[in-house]
Amino acid sequence: MQAAGLAVRAAESDDMFRARRLQWLACGLLALLGVTASVTPARAQAARGGILGNVADTSGAAVPGATISITEIRTNLSQNTVTNESGNYTFPNVQPGVYKVEAELAGFKKAVRENVQVDVNTTIRADFKLEVGDLSETLTVTTEAPALQTDRADTGRIIEGEAIAAMPLGFNRNFQGMWATVPGATRPTRPHSEFFNSQDSLESKVNGQSRLANNVQMEGIDNTHRTGLLTVLIPSADALETVSVSTSNFDAEFGRAGGAVTNVTLKSGTNDLRGSAFWFHGNESLNATPYYATTKPDINYNQFGFVVGGPIRKNRLFYFGDYQRTNDDLGKVYRFFVPPAEWRNGDFSSATNTVIRDPLTGDAAGNNRSAFANNVIPAGRVSPIAKAVLAKVPLPNIPNQPIGQPNYESTAIRERRTDQFDIKVNWQASARDQLAPRFSFMRPTVLDPSPYGDDVGGPANGGFAGLGTNDTFVTGLNWTRTWTNTLVMEVRGGLTKYSNVANSTGQGLTTAADLGVPGVNLNDFTSGIMSVNIQNYSNPVVGFSNSLPWDRGETTWTFATTLTKLAGNHSVKFGADLRRNRDFLLQTQDFGGPRGTFSYNGSGTSSPTDAAAIRNNVANSLASFMLDYANDVRRDVPFIDEPGTKHQQYFFFVHDKWQVRSNITVDLGVRYEYYTPFTGIVEKGGLSTYDTSNNTLRVSGYGDIPNDLGATTRTWNFNPRTGVSIRLSDKDVLRAGYGASTAPYPDNSYAFNYPTKGNVLLQATNAFTQGGSLATGFPVQGTVDIPSSGIVPVDQPFLRNSGLFAIPETLFGGILHSWNVAYQRQLPWGFTGEVAYVGNKGVDMLYSYNLNAATVLGQDQAGRPLFAPFGRTADVPSRVPERSDYHSLQAKVDRRFLNGILVTNSYTYGRARNFADDNGGISTPADWELSYGLAGFDRRHTWVTSFVVDMPFFRDADNAVLRKVLGGWQASGLLTLMSGTPLSVTADGALLRAPGNTLYADRVAEPTIIGDKGPNVYYFDRSAFAQPAAATFGNTVRNGSGMRGPGFTALDFSLVKRFTFGQSYRFFEFRTDAFNLTNTPAWNNPNTNVASPQFGTITGASNQRVIRFALKYAF
């Protein structure tokens, strides 16, 4: 690493030293508070909420000894306490619901607050001023639901179930779509394939953090993949009571997250039987045609189900349940560039502005190659395997398209069937005990075909053509025990489990062998066709995703307990959260996939002296394929039946909420996290790591090598959480907070080397020479004996060219330091406004890094650091610690549902910087600092408005016909406005001659945005960028071109007509949802490679308008 990088490291070491001093200070404060604690104000719960307040007389003097009772109005369950000497009271563990709060004391009138809404992970303040009078007199405080956040220093949002059900939400009405309304969060999108993410889990980058830094819980039980990749189970929108999203400086009770902690609460039964049945339907008739497409795909969407809840025994035992079925047939339009008919025979005479050269001429570096006459490859030189492969690829069906632009269009229908249900029971077992067991299940099955045919695969969905099933369930039991009015215990236990199996549509076939490619189809796991990648084509041209097939599953046990002690003006909460994880992963995708990948580029039929437009021409790339001149050939092969990891997580915390004065609340907490090192599911030989010092593999469980390979994790891992809330007046609150969070190991790529699996890499010495061919395929997969010591020399044929993972010396998770300062004010007409500065700094965040990427430019494979000592040319992926930072202005103007109107507005002006997004890697190992730049998801401006409006027209009309027909309309919607993401301009990396490095272009002039979209027109002035000199990095950095892609605008809108029958809860409604009502295209970013013929063009768009209808009956 360069000197500048070392200087940065030294500065970060100082940052860590200062951070640890802060942690020590916080621990000391906590210890002092533990000695002097005396307690009252409440703090929120992972699965519950809290109510606190102060009781005073009309002169402002504290009223001690007043009896405070809270009663959930739907279940009639109640709790009681008394105010302390300061007039304060606290209910620290409150079941979410709607409460009546009463205050009474002899000599004063009884005071009552109605309809106090308590949500999970909230602290609600209900203060009273008692008037002198007879206790039989009642003073009802008529006030709307508390709107100010008066006793917490975190940021985020509480999303009510009614708002979720009313909003037009895509992806099967996924509640995660509402993350868009949270300041600091990016617009949620759907990641991964149709099979791996068949539950339609969404992702969002929150406060500049990776999508892997979020944690979703279901009533306090983990509901997230260990890696953070996906949420395990998405409950029905109609089954949700509330969704709590906390995004910065969350309480010490919460961890395993640096972005957002989301806690989902299911509805509960009440004393009244309530329920509903619903049906959502959509088809293609009113939808817009996808942009650029000439065909509107068939769609048939049906989602139906019911929810019901009520009493088993009134005032004591309640049930809730729901069922939902989704039949989702989604037509997709695919547009690709496929080779013209004559090219498939080696005739490239129609390819202008290029030269097809013979790779068998010239020298080993590709110099002085002769051109084929008239760009026609002689028939005897054309590979028969290549011709047979292209015979499986359809011919163009869109006439008169420029070379390189999509000339083939087809459709296919993805079929998905999902069954899911939830069951929940709430039991008031005694005056002191509440229990809530629940069980949630979800099972999607998906068939996603290829338009090319079941045996071919192809570029549709990145090669994900197949069949998959995902069985998931999340179960839990919550027990709350009130020992005394000042001592409350909560215990939670649960199990989260999924089993996800997917196979390609070519499973069981021997297509590669039938084509004449040896060494591919070894067994059922490697059945089907190999992948062929051709530069500047939609890939794979044929073949399936490297990920298919897979059998993966995860089991997480959670046990947590908390104890809250109230004394004086303190509320101290202690807790432990213990988790045990088993992550099974039978999948070989890291080095070419189980069937292997053959890659071809234009350099194979060009020379280094040719222009970049020739080396990157689609004709040259295909010509290399027709000659079977592959530059890179690689594949993975599994060896054991149960690859995967096991580990435990131990979390402990203490948190004191101290009401210093009647208007000042201070939070002081500390959280301890310990993540054990991973061990293999198969402990002996289940993991191994590459040792860069001596070119050996160390295999777990052999000799004196421990099952965890001797990896070390952070044991001194105390994270402070602090905050202060100052109520400046009844209408103003000032808040500030600081907290540290641990970022655990972020990916499922770990020490799965031999003997877990093997891989073969046949790689050329430079971009212009041959690495392998279809005709030679793969060599016979060898095995290596493991000595009793477990130390395997890598300098042998089978392992010499294998990519091998090296675990870092330490698996210390990074530390994210977060802070915020916020001002909130009550505004007229029920609105509240808030403005906040939110920032964070990541220290020692783990990024993917190739330890054997070239660190010397211009030396080709010889520039790799392990080439000189060991002759290694294969990659050595690992993880390295580096930094990140985020700064933002965040604002909200909200109105909780009042008099038929709900509105939220959120605005973020922010900047996020890092070395790589999500689980990406450092792209310039030869100069790390060129990788540090704006995050790929950075959007400078984001504005999101959501609304629900009960239209007043004819709602109260005297005429019953007018009231029924013209009244009862509701409108809701979600408006999103975002600026574009930053652009990286890259260049032809072949001339860098540094494998494993990305080449960013030279900027030779100030770039100008033209803004045109479509083929043969340009989004920006291309003359501002140029190819750098050979073996030289450009003068731009990752995402540092000075340009941004197109912004994003969308309005999702819903219109509902409701017919009521007697009581307001009995109704029938008809609903229309319009996603992207205005049909505004969501433009892709432009092509940003200066060597590409499409440089500067935008040829793709998405998010065409979709219309959906629904019927609902509620009782």
C-alpha cells in the first residue's frame, strides 16, 4: 500500500484510540450511575413501548403519590403505578395499543387522557396538571396523539399499520416500501434473483451505510439473514400493527446494525371480533408498454386472503390470524443484441471501422498480428463448437438496428406462487404476567424461464432461468413479568429458519457434453450448459448464472431477556441477547460456477496498437469466440455435502434514562457485542485459509489447526450510546445523540477453499493471449491428500491456479460512530416539523480485497505480488479494514392521522463516501485511494411525500343516496423525487496491464450534461474524457467524474371508494392503485466506458405505469 494510504491508516488509529477513550468514559459514567441509581422515565422496548409523564398541580408544583392507571381500550387490560416525589411516573413495558391514561389523588379532580397511541419502540409522554376539586369530578384532557419526540435521541419513523395498508406499495404490498419515507434512506429496491429473493425483500441504504448494515426484527426476534442480504419473511401488509424504524443513535438495546433497525409488530386480537377479506388483481390491459419495447407483456396478478382477530376469553386471552395467497404471473420483455447470421459463420465483412486479426500471428503480446482478408475468417478456422453454440441463440428480429444496439426482442412469463400465514395469541396469564406466542410461515415457489429455451439459459435476468422454492418461518414467545411497580422483566425466545433450493432449467441435461465441451458435466450438480461471456454482449450469451444450482438454508436461535428497574428519576434497563446461527451454503459461484465460464474479448483478434474502438468492438469480441480463443476460463466444483458456517453472537447492554429535570431527559448506555469466529458445519475440513507467507492452505480440524482456523475477533467491544432531549417548551424539543455500533462480518464468501470446494482457473498471461478453449474444456478435477498437519502445499497442479480465500488476520468488525442534532417543533393544523444534522464515520469497516491483484502497472501477471515468490496468477480474495463517512441535513414535516388526513414529508441533503458499496471490493489495489469516493448510491437530494386523505365531499350529506354514492372516497399516494447517482468513467483496462485493477479515465475538460436519452444520442459530452496512457492510471477516481446520472421521479397513487354498513368498521371498498401514475421513465445510467461504442448513451429505462384493482370487505 502506498505512503498516503499508510498515513490515512495512522490517522484512523488515532481516531480509534480517541473512540476507545470515549467508550471508557461512557462505561465509567454507567458504573457511577449504577452505584447512585435511584429511577422513573421509561425507555422503549424491542417488542413493546412505554408511557411516562409528570403530574403537577396548577401552580406547577410536583404531585407525588398520585395513582396513574393505563387501560388498553380494545382489550381492557390495565396497569397501575404511583408518581414519585418529583411527580414523575413510568410504565416501561407497554403492549402496543390505544390507551386511556388516568391520574387521580384525593383533593384533586380526576384527569383522563383518551386515545394515547403506543407503538413498539416508542416512549409516549402524557403529562397532567391536576385541578383542586372532588375526586368524583373528572377532567378529560382533549388532546390529539402526542406528536413530539420528547424523550429519545434517535432518528427514524413510526409507520402505522393503517398507513401501510392504505399506501400503494409494490412488491406484493411490502411494508419495506415505506422506508422511502424515512429521512436518510434511499428508495427501496429489490435485489437478487427471483429465486433467492422470492419473498420480495427490499433493500435501502440508510445514512450512507451498506444495505447489509440494516437489521429487521419481528417483535424482537431476528428476521434477517446473517449477512444482512435479505429479510427472511415479509408478513402480509394487512397483518401489521406498526413498523418502527430507528436510523441513528438507537438505544443500547439494539445492535447488529449501522443503518436502520426495523421492528415489525403484528396485530393482536381484542375484545371485539374484527377482520377483513381482500383481493388484489392486475393484468396488462391498462399498463404502459415498457420503454423501448414494442410488446406489452402478459401479466396476471392475484393476491387474496383474510385477517381475523378476537377474544378467546374476554379481557384475558386473545387471538389473531391471517392467510394470504399470491399468484403472480409477471410477463417480462427482453431486448438483446444477438449476432447477425453471417457473423455466425465467421463473415465479418459487414463490420465497418474495425479490423479482425489472426491471433496465431504476431508475438505473444499480440503485436504485429495479420488481418483476415476482408474481415472473413476461413471456414476451416471457425470453431464447430462455437457454431453449434450460436445455433441455440435466436437470430435478430428487430430490423435496421445499428450494430451493438438491441436487435432481438422476446417475452417470457415468470410464475410465482406464495402461501403465507401468521398466528398470534396474547394471554394475560395473571395480573403480573403477559405472554404472546406467535408463528409466521411463508413459502414462495418460482419458475422463471429463458426466452432462448430451457437448455440454453442466456442473458435474461443474468442467466437466472430455473425453478426455486423457499420455505421460511419465524416463531417467537414474549413473556413480560411485572415483579413490582418498579421492576419489570421481559423474556423473548424465537427461531428464524429458511430453506432455499433452486435449480436451472437445464438441470439434469448434458448439454455441454453434447456440444463437445469436455470436463463440464461431471454429475447432476454440474449438469447443463457452460456459460459463455463475450465482451460487450448481454451475458451470459448462453448458460446459466454461476449461482445455480444451490441448496442454502439458515437457522438462527434467539434468546433475550431484559430487566427494567425504576427508582427516583432513573429508569435503568439491563439486558442480554444471545443468538446461535447455522448458515448452510451448498453453492459454488465465486470462480466461474459449477459448469464453468468461458470469457472472450476483442483483444483476442486485435493488437495493442489498434484503437480502443477496435479492441472493444462487438465484431472483434465475437470473432474471438468464433476462433474459440478464450482469454479466461474458470469453474468451481463442490467436494463436501454440508458446506457452511456456525457461530454465536453474545450481546449485553445497560441503559439509563435519567430525567434530570422535568424538561430534560438524558440517555446513557453501553452495549457489548461479541461475535465468535466462524467454524465449519463440517468441523474437520469444513474451512481452510490460504497463507500468503508460504503458499500453503491451512485446513481446519487437522493437527493443531483449530476448527475456527485461529481467527480472532474483537473481544473488547463496548459501544457507548448517549443522548439528551430538552423540552424547550410544550411545542419545542431539542435533541442530540452519539453512539457507536459494530459492523459484523458482512458477506457469505468466506474460507470455502479446498477441501470444501475446488476451482480451476485457466487465465492468459495478458489480455491478448489465449487462456483456454471450449474444445479443450476443463482438465480432470484432481484431489489432494491432506496431511495430518492440515498444511497443504499449493504448488501442485490442482491448486496452483485455484482462487483461494485468505481470512483476515483478525475478523474485527468495523466501528461506526454516529451522531445527530435535531430540533423539532409543533406546527399549526396538527403538523410537526423537524430539522436534523445526521452524520457518521466508519473506522476499520471491512471491504473485499484481492490480495493477489497486481500492485505494479504494466507487468501483466508478473505484477501480482504472489507471482514472483510462488508463480501464482489466481486471485486471493480477503477483507481489509478501511474508512467511510456520511454527512447530511435531514428534515421532516409530518401530520399523524387526524380528521381524515395523514401526511409525511422527508427531505435529505447528504453525501456518502466509501471504498466500495455493499459487499463490493476495492477496485484499484495498486492505488487504494483511487477507490475512495462518493458511494455509488449517493444522491445529493431526496424528497419523499406520502399522504392519506379521506375526502370530505358528501361524507356527511343528509341525503343517504348522495352519502353512499358520492361520499366515502379516500386518496393516498407516495411521491418520490431524487437527484442522480455519481458516475465512474472507466477506460480500456487491457492497456493498464494490471490484472485485478479497474482503470478510470482521464478527464481532459469540464464535463457537460447534454441530457439526451436513446441510441446514437448522448447524455454527456464525450470529449471531456479520454483513454489514459498505457500502464498509467487516469486522473479521475471511482465515482469521481464530476457527473451524475438522471434523477428519478415517481408518483404512486391509490383511490378508494368505501361503502359503510352501520358501524365504521363494517365496510366494503373498491380500490385502484396506479404505480408511476404519470408513466415517467426511470432512466438507466449511461454507458461510461470510453472504449465502448455506446459510450455516453442511455439505452434502457424501467418503471412503466402499472394499474392494479382491489376489493376488500371488513367487519
